[in-house]
Amino acid sequence: MARDLVVSQQSPLSRVAGSKIWPSIGRQDPPHRATIVRGREKVAAFQPALVALSRRTGQIGAMDWLDHFLYSPNALKKDPHLVLIRDASLPWRGETDPLLGAVLMYEYRLAGLPTGIFATDDIYGSRTVLAPPSHGCAIGRAAATELMRRNAAAVFISVNQAPSHGPDTQPTAAAGIRVAQRTRWTPAYLQLSHSFDSLLARLGPRTRRNLRYYPRRAAAEMGAYFVPDAQPNLQEFLELNRASTHPLSHADAVWRHRLLDQSRMELTTLYAGMRAANGSWLSLIWGKRFNGVTEVDWQINRNGDSHHSFSIAMRALLMEHEIGLGTNALRFVGGTQHSLSASCSAEPITDILAIRQGSARSWTLRRFAKQILPDANFLRGALQDDNMAA
């Protein structure tokens, strides 16, 4: 049902897919006009245009916090590039031409020098590719092709869509460049019901038991309660981070707190938590609400003992709260790994890899991927995947 929900959200836009605003992109990725914007400040200056584009493509909220993500500790290690795609079949009227799509990429640096290796900072594609419904892969390929034309060594893009099917919508590339794509499915959408009890009745027995048991235990033993509008100060946030199951670095935690704290003023923001009777935070959860769907982008949980699961307790309290608000579905960005995943509808994420073949730089990139990209990530995995990079 949740997969149908995704289609129904996008269907109003699909009616204009062949208009002047959204010309057809499907057949062999027809001619496009690409502009590349480099540098943090220059990319940030495009935020209003990107926010407007995200509204038109149905990707509400994707670029609302671009200025924060550009300056995250991890992003500061790389150089942002924004690829703007326009329709080449229309007469060129300058930068005022409407955007067909946009792709935000980051170039890796090695010893402070550019490498020609481009990847997204978002492996789920939610903040990477802005494109009309069903055209995300074509826009991603257009951006990858343009970067390769400008002598990139490799480009890796994740798109939060499934690729179009058919012989004329497969990846194509110029001589000496390989473009490959793969699709992964991740459990993401949980259709809600009219009541918490009716939702639980649809779930498996173990999931149903956990969603009842852990909130009750946290409430009985720690006086835990749900906070719909969380406002932890910096010290409280850092304390929770240090005690969490997967702590962030201090710099990342400070940046994250600033982002979450400033986002609270937006009406579409979800920033909730679970707090113990002694005032300590047990869990925090952040995301956004739009079109009857609440997206969960990020969650942090105190590391409990074997008798507690603050992650499950927090999600149970959130579900009950969102049902009370009339929310239709929850979407867990990037999926969910615990037992709830069996009850979620899967959504597709397509990875696109463009790599230059037969060059010494490409051979070095594949041979020394672990040294060049020390952190395990999807780009490194794609470079070592013979089906993608061979």
C-alpha cells in the first residue's frame, strides 16, 4: 500500500510531464544544456531556486537546509559542485531558463588537492537529485556525463527512484566512458491506521510485542514520556550523543544540534524526543512532514541495557502521536533495519556510476580504492564491484 502512496503523491506532477516545464527525457536521454556551479558560497546562493524546483518536482524539503548541509564537518572536506540541467531543445535565454533538474555533488580532495572523484553526500538520494517524477535517473546520468566530459575520473550518484525500463532508457556513454547503474530496495514506508491498536494488529507478533513492551518498560522504570517539541540545549544534546549507541564526533554533534535547533521554527519540521523523569534525554528524532507523510531523517538513542530499547520505544511513541495528528504514513529515510522493516513497503534507490575506462587514473582509482576512500561507503563499494566498474 505504501508503494501506491508514493505514486499517488507524484501523480499530480505526472500530468505535466510532457509540458514545456517538464519535457520528456526518457528516450536515450535527449539533448540537455548543463551548467556547473562550483564553490560553497556560489552553490548556497542557488538555494531559493533549488527550493522552488523541489516544490515543483514534489521533493518538498529536499533543499530547505542546503546552507547547513554545505557546511557540515564532512562536507567541508570536499568541494561542492551543483549541476543544473536545462532542456537544450528550447532557445537559450540565459540563466533565467527554467531548470529541468539539478544534481548536487561533492569532489573528494586528497592532501588538499582535487581528485576528479565525485559523489553525493546522501546515499539515499533524498538531497542529491531534483527531477520530475520518473526522470531522476536520466537527470543523474546527464549530470554524470557532463562531469565526465569535463575530465572527471569517476562520478557516483544515488537517485531516490527506480530507473525507467526499456532499451531506449538504458545507460549510454561516450567512447572510453562506462556508465552503469544498479537498484537497491530498502524498507521505508509504513502505512498508518486510524488507531495505534489497529496498526499493531497488522504487524507481526514480535514487532507488536516490542512496540508495546519497550515504551511501557521505559515509562515504568525511568518515568519516560514523549516530548512532541524537543528543545534540548547544547550540553544536553552532547551528553546524549556521548551516551548514544552510535556517537557522532564532537564537531558533527555541535553542527547537528545547530541544524536541529534552528529547524524547529519551521512548521513542517518533526523534532521530537523521549525524556526520563530525571530530565535526561533518552532519544531524539528529526524529520519533516508534508502531504500527509512524516519522514524520519535521523534518530539518536541512549545506549540502554539489554532490558531497554529506546529506539523502538521512541518509534512506538512517534507512531501513536502521528496517528493522533492524522498522518497517513511514516517514511524512514534510508530504511529501517529492526523488526519493523518487515512491515514497511520498500522503495527503490538507483546508484549510477560513471568511470573512465583504460586510463591510468581509473586503474589507480580502482586498485587503491580502500586507500583513497578510507571510509567504507557506497562509492568505494561500486568501484570494487566488477558489474559496475569493470
